[in-house]
Amino acid sequence: MILFTTWFGTFLIEDETVSQSKTFPKDAKEIAKRLNAVSSSEILEEERTLAEGLAQFFVLDERLTKIGGELIEEEMPHIASEDFGFSTDILHDAMLSLAREKTAEGVGEDEKIAQAICALDDLIQSANLLSERLHEWYGMYFPNQSRVMKDEESISFVLQQKIKDPSCSEEDLRPIIELAKTLQDIQKRKIELEEYIKNQMEKSAANLSTLIGPIIGARLIAKAGGMKRLAKLPSGTIQVLGAEKALFRHLKDGSNPPKHGFIFQHPLVHRAPYWQRGKIARAFASKIAIAARLDEHSDKSMGEELKNDLIERIKEIKERYPEPQKKGRGKR
């Protein structure tokens, strides 16, 4: 038995099938209230009800260990909200309601950024899962077309599909098209959230945003636990933010320590040769530490200056280490 909660209800899964469920009221404010409770690590009444009487069950969220669940690392099972009568419009209204509620409570700018980047990552994960499902489902009927479809083209490709195969009726094609529409809506919400994060970062973390970009900067703020906390961290810790699992594995079994976390997502790091990435990530982290302190403690705008200094340092690294170092030569 796996107990888990989505935005529209709580479910028990057994053998990849929903055995029990407690859906939320189809009301945006009620859903927002539950989402707020989950983000505050509270246990919902629906979760308590389904957990009652279970001798053993597994959970995907550490929060649910409070009611006896055993935490496991596994991907969240996909359950279509439409199957339970919940449209994405309800989710959209609930998120707006939650945003208004948080604003009314006087949420700090970094908390808004942290919530927004977590929501963006949820949307990205959902979009990836749905995109895979769309390719697989559509490919059952149109394998040749599915193989040549690029991810960014798949939605419009499916929505424009005309039935040319007798094995696929209008009734068969309709749910595939609806799935494509859902994915299209998620992509629009993703773009809106990215724009919101960019605006918030420009207002409250301009130096950090200029240096490493608003999305990666927002992830660093969220992972650190806020801008104030990020501004206090040493550059060595900033360098591996987002690589906690690899770091714990290193401490546990002596495997190689991670050289970078979220910083790896920046093109200047992940496009560099593997032997230069650790040094570039270290240089990046030192500049990020400065940018975070400037954003937290002053009104100075030095993002471009920090960025130019970083680019010069990266040029030095590339010139000094054009080839991998041989073992025994030492490290720097």
C-alpha cells in the first residue's frame, strides 16, 4: 500500500491500482487550504482517514511518516485529475487563491520565490510525465509519426491530427487530444510562472539573478531556506546546494564528493569539459556568495561586474587546464 496526496485528493495505491481515495471538495478555496496545510507539513484529515487501520503502508512524502508511513524513494504515481472530475481550471483558481492568502499573511519575497520555483519544478515534472504518456499513447496508433515528433512539436502535432488509420477511431483519438490540451495548458502555466519568478528575482535578488539567471538563483534561495540564509553560507556549501544525496553518499561510503549542485544547470558549467567543471563551479559559487550578500545587505547593483569577473576567471581556467590532469600531478 502506498499513501500519497495530489492537489485534488489523497489516494491508496495497491499493485498500481487505486484501492481507496478521499478526494477534496471541488472548491478552489478548500483545495488552496489543503495545499497550504501540506506546504506547512501538516497532516490532512483525508490522509488520517485512509491511514487508519493500516498495519503497514508506504509514503513518498516525509511529512506522512508522522502518521506511521514508511518513507520510500519512488516516483509519484500518475493519476489523471479528470478521472475524478477535477479540471485544471480548478487547480488554476486554487493556486490563485493560495497566492492571495499567502500575500495577505505578509509572506516575504524570498518565500514567494521559493514557492514559485517549487511549483515550477512540479509543473516541469508533470509536463515530462504527460509528454512521455502522450508519445506512448499516440504511438500506439501512429508509430511512424510518433518517432519523428520532437517534444516541443508533439502537442500541436497531435491537436492537428486527422484520422487516417482505421485502427484509431474518433472515440480513441479524443482522450489523446484532451491529454495534449492538458499538456498545452501546463506549458502555458510554466511560461507564466517563469515570468513571475523572473520579475520577483529582479525586485529582490537582482545581483544573483544577473549573475546566474533567475531560475537557478531562485532554486538556490529555496534550497538554502531563504535569501538571509543563502547570504550566510560559505561558497563551498553554495557550490553543492542541490547535490545533497551525492554528498550524503560520499559521507556514508566514501564515494567521490559532488563538485556541483544546481550550479551545474548553468551553460558555463555543464558545457565545459568534465575536468574543468569543478573549478568553474567553485569560481561561480564564490561570486554567488558575494551577490547574495549584496542583495541581502545593500542596494548596490554589481551583477554585471560580478558576471564579467567570473567570465574572466573561467577564461583563465580554460587556458590553464586545456587537458585533463594526469594522476599524481596534484590538484588545485
